[in-house]
Amino acid sequence: MRERALDFTCAAQPMRVLFRPGAVPDAVPDEAALLALCRVLVLCDDHGLDTARAVAASLGDACAGLHAAWAGESPCGG
């Protein structure tokens, strides 16, 4: 069986963690602006769909989409 080569780029920026009751989804647009993000893809599993929808709505036009089938793994080790 031939192995498929992985080809990806992972750029991990310094982490910022925000702890505050009610921070999601209201703080997400401000955090996106702080990072100069103009398009944001919202990822969640099926358990976080309500929150993800609220985050996507709070982003407005900056929301690039909502993917609700995330399996919790990424090339960056998520």
C-alpha cells in the first residue's frame, strides 16, 4: 500500500486565552479583529452546534462558514 504524503502548513501564533462568563460568542469578533482576521471559519462537533451558530452570527460578514463535523484532530496536533 502506498503511503500518502502529508503536505500542510501550520503557523501557530502566541496563544491568548480569554476566561469570562458569556465571552462566547460576544468576544469572538473583538478577538478576530485583534488578530486582524477578516474571514473566520467556525468549527465545531455536533455537541457545540448551538454555540457555533451564535459565534458565526456574531461574526456577521467575517464568518467564512460553519463546519459542524469537526473530528477534533488537525495537522497542528489539535
